[in-house]
Amino acid sequence: MIACSFLSPWHNLSFSVAVAIFFCSFMVSFGIVRLVKKYAPALGLMDMPGERKVHTKIIPRGGGIAIFIGVLVSYVSGYFLISFCTARFPEWIKFAQIPAHAWQEILLIVSGGVVIFITGLLDDIYDLKPRTKLALESFVALGLIFYNIRATVFIESYSFSLLVSLFWMLLITNSFNLLDNMDGLSSGVALISGIIFLVVAVQTGQWMIAFLLVGLLGGILGFFCYNFPPASIFMGDCGSLFIGYMMSVLTIHATFYQKASVYPVVLPILLLAVPLFDTSTVIFLRIKVGSSIFKGDKRHFSHRLVNLGMNSYQAVLTIYLVTLSTGLGALLLYQVDIFGAVIILVQTLGTLSIIYILERSGNEAEKHIMRKVDSGSGEALYQKQTSDRDEKNEKVYDIPEA
């Protein structure tokens, strides 16, 4: 807040409101996680070890409950705080660019979030069918589109806008759900992407988007304190779907286009490059081997890094760095010409291509060893490598009792 004193009074007030919303969400989420951990067994929210799971012990899930409640409480508190500031400082509302219909739109977004959260919670408890989840997600997305919360992408066609918006919301919502396959992975990527997104919102003076983001980030951080490797609780589908939904809607609702530059319209793609990369490659690999795209497996970005020889902790940190790298490049889109925009795009593609090449090399090495195993000449080597990898992962995920 000391740094804010050098800015205008309206900047100071905006930052103060944002900080209050953030800490409200963080404290509520942080506190409720402990309650969820305590009552998770009674609620049937326990994650069992399995063939496609990294953890080897029973761990409670449902941390998304804490994220959701923390975000919801912060939004309600933010409504009263912003209403008070608006009544006390009428000029501030013009600076913050909060339109008269903002609260109606926020109510619609939050209402959709409630449906998505409940969908994820039911899936955590009863294991819903993929088509049921997709149907409910589509219902929410179409409801928002009907109320004009949609992407236009410079094409004056409602049908095109509807399809693009529906596709984006479903894609990002489920991308964060698919990314939630290792301790701290989905929540950490959401934090990094969300912080960069918040910087963009502040830079462009979109304070309402910023307020919604700080509430979301506070809730995620409160949970992340327990989810950072080694995790003592998982967020479950109720958390990953809710986070993905909020990121999808906020990237659609925000305005990236500026008169001075058209290039920032691709910013959401760079911002969410890691979830998009993980989802697209997983779907491709599942189709390639003839598996259902809805069937869980160990073909995710993180699992492929582990196959290269990393332990789970190293794989998660690597993905954090990739997310930060692609996100920081996106921040520069407001300051560059077409040449600079092309460089940023090539840099992002280059980063992901390096990962892809390393993964391919790792797969080829694995196949080479397996061929030797089949011939009987490399069995000892294979057993040693497999034993070493399992030992490393066991050390990282040796989780104490909660």
C-alpha cells in the first residue's frame, strides 16, 4: 500500500478494495480447507490410490468447497464494500469503469459458477458420466451467451459468436479439470495465469474484472497452501471445474482489444497455453491409441515429464515455469508491433515444441528399453530405472497423516 501512495487517490482506493477482497477470500478458503479435511471421510470425499493416480495413500478431496465458499464470500463482501465506496466517492465509479449493469452480469456469472460447482461436487461423490457433466456445462455456457456474455472476435455473426464462446468455455473449464492430476498442478497453474491476467486487467483499467480475479485468486491461494507438493488435500472436480469455468468466463468477458493494437486479442490463448497444450495432446494421444477421450490415463503433460526421469515435484515445477514463460510473453502484446507479436508467438510455440521434442525422445528411449526387455537383454536395466523412478516419487509423496 506504500507503493500505492504515489498514485492517484482513485488508484489507491481501487487497490485497497482489491486487497480487502483478496484477503477475505484467502482467509475464508484457508480456514474452510481444515474443516473439509476433517469431515471429508464422512462426506465420502476421499481419493483412493489407483493405477492412474500418482499418490499412494488415501487423501481427502473436496478442497474446491473451500475455494468456492471463499470466492463467494469475497464477492458478497466486495459488493457491499464497492457500494459503500461508490456512495462515499461518486467520482470513483467513473475511474473504475464499473457499468450500471455490472452487478447483474456478475450475478449471472456467479450463478453459473454455482451450477458448475455443484456439478463437480456431485461428480466427486457419485462419479457422474462425462456426457452429464458436459450437458450441465453447456447449459450454463448457453445461458451466459443468451445474456450476451460472449466473444465476438470481430465477426458480426451471432451463430459464430455462440459456437466460439461455447467451445471456449467448455474447453477451458475441462482443461483445468484434466490438468488436476498431480499435487499443486492445476491450482498452481491457475494462480500463475490468474496473476498475469490480473496485471493485464489493471493495465487496461478493467477494475471489475480485476476485483473478480483477486477474489478468485485469494480462494485458490488459501487452498494452495495445503495442496502444494506434497498435498494433504485435493481440490476435486468441484474445484478444478469451478476454476476452469471462472477463467473461461473472465477471459471472454474481459476486453483485450485496444485501438492502438489488435494483437492482444490472442492473449487468452498465450495466457492459458499450458492447459490448452495438455488437453490437446492428451486428446490426440488417446485418439491415436483408440482410447476414449473421456477415459483417464497417464498421458498428461505432467506424466510425460515424469517418463523423462523427473519426479512428480520436478514435473510440477517445470510446468509452473512453462506457464510463467508463456504468460510473461503475453504481457508484452500491448507494447509491440506486428514483428514483436510474431516473435512472441514463435517463442511460445518454440517453448512448447521443446517440451514436445523432449517427450518424444523420452518415449523413444522407453520403447528402446522395452524392446531390449522383450529380448531379455535389458531386463535388469529396465527394472532398475523403474525402481529408481518409483522410489523418487514415493519420497516426494510420502504424505504425513492429516
